[in-house]
Amino acid sequence: MISNMLRFSPSLFEGLDEVFAPSFSTVTPRRNQQPYYPQVNMGVTDKSVEIYLFAPGMNADELDVTLEKNLLSISGNREADELDDNESLSRRERFIGKFKRTIALPETVDPDKTEAIYRDGILHINVAKKEEVRPHQIKVNV
């Protein structure tokens, strides 16, 4: 299940902007705009909540992760690449600047059992569920 969370799926609402903002309107369709924050995937297992934040090209020390009660906040800052005097950009699709993502987690998470690992441009945060809410197998005696 976790490997499926790393795949991107088309948005359910893709194209709705064009319905509500026709081509003759001055509103730009959202799918042509680049997000100004990293994308997030989240899933829940029996034992934990798994969050993946996609921020390639950043360093781990540029990311700040805090968990207060059941609110997970991830913030950071990506600086623009320095260009030489003879270089110029004709297109930039990678987000730059400050960002902050706040995600409401289930009330059943245990903030003391949280682990964050940044590798290959993906920040993986594992927040364990409280022991008393995890499913328990009950043995049937004969």
C-alpha cells in the first residue's frame, strides 16, 4: 500500500476550472500553474500514518518538521539557483521560495513515536498510532 502512495494519480477535479472559468475569461486554468509548495501523499496503515513530501534538490537542514497535538507542520525554503552572467532561464517549473504545509492527522497518533527521513528528494514521515487503538488479534481457545 505504501508503494502505491508514491504514485501520482490524476486529480478528480482536473478540468473543473475550465468549466467555471471558460477560455474567454481572464482566469488562467489551474493545471497550467505550478504549485508553490511541495506535493504531499498520505496514507494510513494499522500501525502508523505515513506522509511523503516531494522536495527534490533540498537539503534536510532546510526542512522543519513539527508535530503539535495532531497537526503536522512541514516548512522550508528553497532558494533560486544562482545563474552566471551569461546564463538565463526561459522556463522554471521547480518551486522556489518559502512554503509551509500543515496536515491534520487522526487523533489516534502518538507524537512521541514519530520518525522523519529525507532521502532522494522525498521526506518520509512515519507517525505511529497509539498502542491502545491498534487492532489486536484475539486467540480463540478450544
